[in-house]
Amino acid sequence: MASVVTEDGFLAPLTERAAGLMVGGFPLLSGGDYWLGYVEGARAGLLTAGMTEKAAEHWLGVLMYREWLGRDDSEALAKKTGPKVTWFGSEDGAPSCRMFDLVGGSAIARRNRADTARLEELGFGVLEFEGLDHIGGLADMDAVGPRLNAALAAAGW
């Protein structure tokens, strides 16, 4: 059995191959309704534009998020023995966030803040990056990288 740390918040709880999880900007314990709305909306837009092949790809996302809404991953995530880290930018969902106009201010940060105590009970380190928005962490690896590396190192990876 492989011991890996995955970045897929949807699949990690379903496999024993993933020893841990490090994921940013993803509400692990709540918020599937947001993602479902996003993929359903994207699929409808692609169909309207006549892009049926791309719409079919989004249909898989619709099915995935519908399934996710009906499950509680808490127990499966708690059993992971490797590092568990989730992170988000403090400005996610704020009007200045680059994603705000595209998805109506998804506020993943708000959802992750609300779930912080539960996530910590499951063994997660929850990192908030002050001043970064939803996708800002990807653009500012000088700020994000060292803290993520430190979190992995603290977990022995």
C-alpha cells in the first residue's frame, strides 16, 4: 500500500492509499452545495454555447458533487495517519477577491473558518493566509510555500 499525501479533497477519504491530505481553498466539511452550483452552472453555459463535449466533462463534476453532498467524510479523514493540512486566503469571498464576480463570492474562507474546530479535532492544521484571496496563494508561493512546507515537516514528511 502506497503512503501518499494527496491534494484531492473529494477522493482522499475514499481510499486507503492516501495517508494524508493537503488542500487549499476547498471546504472539506461543508460547502458542497457551492461546488455543485458551480459545475451545474458551467455545464448549462457550455450547453448553451453548443460545447457539448465540454459540457459532458462537467457532468462528471455534477455527479461527483451530488454524491459528496450525501456523505460525511469526518470519520474517514480522522483515520488518515499522514499530514492533514488545509489552507485558505483571508480575503476569499471579499469583493476584492478575483473570484468574487465569477462565482458570487463563494466565501470558502468563511466556510473553513466555521469548520476550523471540527477540522482540528480531525487532526488538521488549518492555515489562513492574511491578505490573500481565493487564488492568491497560487500566485504568492513565497508567502504560502514556507508555511506549507513547515506544516508537512512538522508532520514528519
